[in-house]
Amino acid sequence: MVRGYTALLPLRLASLHKLCREIDTLSVPGDVVECGVYNGGSAALMASVCTRSPLNRSVWLFDSFEGLPEPTEKDGDKARACGWWCHGDLSKVRTIFQKLGVPESCIHIVKGWFQDTFPSVRTGDIALLHIDADWYESVKLCLERFYDSVQPGGFVVIDDYGHWEGCKKATDEFLRNRSLDVTLTRVDYTGRYFQKPLKPAQAQM
Ligand SMILES: C[S@@+](CC[C@H](N)C(=O)[O-])C[C@H]1O[C@@H](n2cnc3c(N)ncnc32)[C@H](O)[C@@H]1O
């Protein structure tokens, strides 16, 4: 159903779907945040599960809806040569949400550049953070802004780890700087996710 509204391949969509169920099974509290929405396909898939959760989740969507910013030298030559597009269309986002019967009241769409919108938005606790923003600076901003709100046992999904070198660099740097000893689970050639460690007392339960 979301094909035509997403740049994600089926394996990564299936993995997102599984993780949306997993946060319910594990009773991880909090909302779902997606940074990098494009035409709304992955967001609608997550929202179709999470807005029906007994844990009353909302979905926060962050995007410029004006395409990607320019890559920097940290993204490497491949990124700088590609002229990558990804200009999302808000009317398509609304259409796919309606098609999947997702109630608008559960969705917060925050349009604008991350560096402008992140400082003033308060999302609260996060159970699942989906980062699909391609470039080094964008991925770094997402991790720095939202990781601390991800609840123990919640998941961080990095869509472009294997595809764009800047994304890998930003993720590896963040994990190293925070001394986070997590396992990056491989979804396909590019998608990865990790689970935020449980607090020691929770892990023993
Ligand atoms: C690959 S697309 C997202 C694909 C989407 N998840 C899907 O299901 O197809 C990347 C998106 O990230 C957004 N983006 C990247 N960096 C951004 C930034 N610094 N501020 C705002 N939006 C950004 C772009 O506008 C683009 O829509």
C-alpha cells in the first residue's frame, strides 16, 4: 500500500513494521519520531501500527519538504556527485495517511530544516526513532537531538548506514563519543538498527 510513497525497499519496511510491534510487546513507552519523511511512505506504515497501540502513541514527522540540503565533504564524492533529489510533497503524505486510516490527531508534522525546527519542538519520550536523512550533518543533528529521549528498550533505526558514508560516519562517531556499546543489527545492505540498552535493574528483571 505504501509503495509509490516511499524510497525504502521492502526489507526495510518490513523491519520497521516488526519494530513497531516490538515496542508494544516490550511495553516501551513513548512516541515515534521520523526524521526524513519525503512522501510519507515509511511514516504512514509506522503510524498505521503505532497509532493503534494500547500505549497511545503519537507520530512526529520532521522534514524540510524542500528536498535535501547540500551534502558536505564529510559525505564523500559519491554524495556530492549524485544530485540527489528527495523533494517530499505534503499533499502525498496526507493522502497516504488517509488511505491507511491514520487519525490526523495522532500526527505532528514539523516542516522546516532540522537545525531550525529541532530546538523549539518538545516531543517527550520516544519509543522508536527512525532516521532517514542521508547526510552526515542531518544524521548527526537527529542523534544529538533525540537519542536522549529514546526510552530504554526502544529502537533507533538508521536507514542509510550502508549506503551513504556520511551517515555511517555520523552514527559511528555518535556511538563512540557516547561510549555506547550497542549491536547494530543489519536489515539489508544499508539499513541498521540498535536497541537502547536497558538500565541494569531492568535488564535483570
Ligand atoms: C530519503 S528521504 C526520506 C525517505 C522516506 N522515509 C520514505 O519513506 O521514502 C530523506 C528526507 O530527509 C529530508 N532531510 C534531510 N536532511 C534534512 C534537514 N537537515 N532538514 C530537513 N529535512 C531534511 C529530505 O527533505 C528528504 O525528504
